[in-house]
Amino acid sequence: MKNHANRHSVSSKAFAAVLALALVLGCALGGTVAWLVANSDTVTNTFTYGDINIALTETKPVNREAKIIPGMNIEKDPKVTVKANSEACWLFVKVEETGTFVDGKVTYSIADGWTALTGQPGVYYREVGAATADTDFYALKDNVVKVSDRLTKEDIKNITTKPTLTFTAYAVQKDGITDAATAWAKVNATSSTTPTTPTNP
């Protein structure tokens, strides 16, 4: 009778153990699976268009005409303005002479800050950063054409064609262009960004 009771007790314990295991498995197999999910903040990009605007102006000489008189310098102030909100650019000014200039007696120099472009006579350039306000760059040193007091009446008589100076300004974006020569190659002479001011000394 005792052995039977022990067998019943062992069987009961074994059953209880098996039942407990079955319940655990049941919970594992029948439970809800929770996935780990996360999300980031939204990032929105707004794209705007860059632009470059320039102007070329001159106030002297009046009416862009002047007489060449020995020893009397001629005030001349061609100025390139890079307009506010323009992108960084390669800025160019091209100076063209026509007519007869008396060598060493009627002269001019390009203002500081401009560099002559190799292989392009009369073309000068400078690097300009993004403009937050209108920024001016004068083309001629001291804003004058110099006339020597050694200019003679005979020199003047030998001038067969009136001398003229023509200034043209160009701007080319700096981003993506690493040197002035490459920028100049992209210049389009008929572009609206190439103001021209024909002037006489």
C-alpha cells in the first residue's frame, strides 16, 4: 500500500512537472511578439537658385569724352560692381584700345587687385567672394589716364585716329571652377552679364 502511494506521488509530481513545462511552452508559443521599432526626426531640404549680377559704370570724364593736353591727367573711373546676393565669382575686365596712343606719353595702369590673364591681352581678373552687399572694383589705378608734359604738338599732329578705351566686365561662378583660365573659357560675349562701357581717354 505504501509503495502504491509512493508510485502515485511520483506520478503526480512527474505529471505536474510535465504540465508546468507544457504551460511554459504554451506561453512562449502562444504569446504576442513585440517588434522593436524606432523613427527619426524629419529632415527637409529647400533648394534655391544661385545668381551673379554685375554692373559697369563710369562718371568721369563727363559724356565719356576728354581732351588730351600735355601735362594734364584725365580723370577716368570705370567701376565694376558685384551686386548684393551674388555668388562667389571670377570677375574679369577686358580693356581694348583703338586709335593712336602715344607710347610713354599717354598711359594708364590697371588698379591693384587685378591680375593679367596669361595669353589674353587686355584681360584682367580677380576672385570675389559671395557678396552680401554691392561691392565695387575700380579698373584703373588712381582713376586716371596720365598725359606726360613731354607730349608735343608734333606728337599730337601724328595722331591719325582718335584714341579710345573700351571696358567690358564679365563674371563667372567660382564654384566648380578652379582657375581663371577655365573661367574665361566659359565667358559668352553676348551674355547679359557682360556690361560694356565704351570710353574715350
